[in-house]
Amino acid sequence: MKRIGLICGGFSSEYNISIKSAQTIQNHFPAHLECVLIQI
């Protein structure tokens, strides 16, 4: 199984939106890939 890192967050007022968007992407990732959230 391949592991993919998804970077999200950052130092801006859009932080919460970035986290929620990344979680949505992670939930819809193909089953044969492992998606790991990397929060900054």
C-alpha cells in the first residue's frame, strides 16, 4: 500500500478551512492508498 502525505493548515485565517478540506479529501481517497494528514 502506498502512503500519501497531505499537507494542510498553515499560518493564516484560512487554517480551519484548510483542515476541513484536507479531511474531506482524505475521506474520499482511493482505498488502495493510505492518506496521512500532515498539519502545519
